[in-house]
Amino acid sequence: MKAVKVATVDDIPEGTAMMVQANGKDIALFHINGEFYAIDNLCPHQGGSLSEGFIEGSKVTCPFHSWQFDVTSGQGIMPPSEGVKSYPVDIQGNDIYVEV
């Protein structure tokens, strides 16, 4: 995998998410409890943008049909059998890199 700079720490306030692109992939980047996490942006159900979902703790709820995912791992919560890919995040100074 190759690390790609996708944003700066200042671009994404605590408790929020934004969609970024890394090597042509749409990634949902989250800033939760002082840490940054990256998962596929599209919900596997009907393609809702997870970066636009409702965030509660480390859980994001898809804005389309309320599927839920753990942003720290991509693991499905509702339904538990469905998840999304997660990606390693590296902070270098003020820059955020995602390995895709």
C-alpha cells in the first residue's frame, strides 16, 4: 500500500468527518477522540456517503437507510455481517496520510 496525503489536521475538527480521495478511492476520514480513522466512504447497502453520516462516539450511521459501522475498524454494527474496508492513517506533523 502507498501512503497518500489527504488532508491536514486542521481540515477536520474533532467529532466530524470528511470525504477525501486517495489513489482514486473515496475515503471517509474521521476525527474521533483525538484520533483519525479512514474507511471506505460508500455504504455497501445503497452507496450512501458515510462521511455525511451521523457520528455518535466511534459509530457512523449511513444517511440513507441507517446502516451503522465502527469507524475505527470498518466493522458492521447494523447489520453486523456487513462492513467496509478500513485503511491505516499516519499523522506526520500537521499532515494526514492514508495508506491505500
